[in-house]
Amino acid sequence: MDEYNFFYGLFTGTSLFVQLIVAALLIISLWIVFQKANKPGWAAIIPIYNLIVYLEIVKKPWWWLFLMMIPVVNIVISILITHQLSLSFGKGAGFTIGLLFLPFIFYPILAFGDAKYQEISNDTKLENIE
């Protein structure tokens, strides 16, 4: 019983530490991405407001925030705005897939890499920008 408690505690403490490191990395990365897009970096740590700023960066209306509260629709909207963010930094669909499935790798690449923010107008089609 004592061995179980020891290994359970060790695993729990280690996984918590790893989760905190990954969360800090994502916060720092999003902060830098916001700054690259000429938005305040501190907005990355404010709940709800960071989504509003994210929508401003990808040139989508603020009311899309309400669409993110609808089950299943929120998944589609998240994919769309993540793709638009990828396009805003000159990346393609493959990078969008990376941002969706491996954000702890691809957000730091976006933040610390040489990607530059490019303003995209609302009337530009997504597939024409790359």
C-alpha cells in the first residue's frame, strides 16, 4: 500500500509540474503572438478578453464569441479562427493542423519564429492567401 501511495504521489506531482510548464509556455507564446499582431500581450492572460483580441487579430466580429458557446459549433468556429490566425502569419493549412493538435509545439514556433503578422481583409478568401 505504501508503494502505491509513493508512486501515485510521484506521478501526480510530476504530471502537475509538466502541466504547469506547458501552460506557462502556451501563455508566453500567446503573449508574443498578440504582440506580433500589434495587440497588448497582457491580453493573453485575461479570460474572455483574450478571445475578443484573438478575434480582432483574425478580423472576425466580436459576436463570434457567442458562437463559441454553442456545442459543436464551437469546434467549427475554433478551427476557422485558428486557420485564419495561421494565414495571418503567412502559414498554411498544415500549420493550422499543427496549431490544433499540437499547440504546445506550434504556438511557440509561431511566437519565437520569424513569422510576421500580415493584416488580412474580411473579403479575402481563405484559400487564396498563402
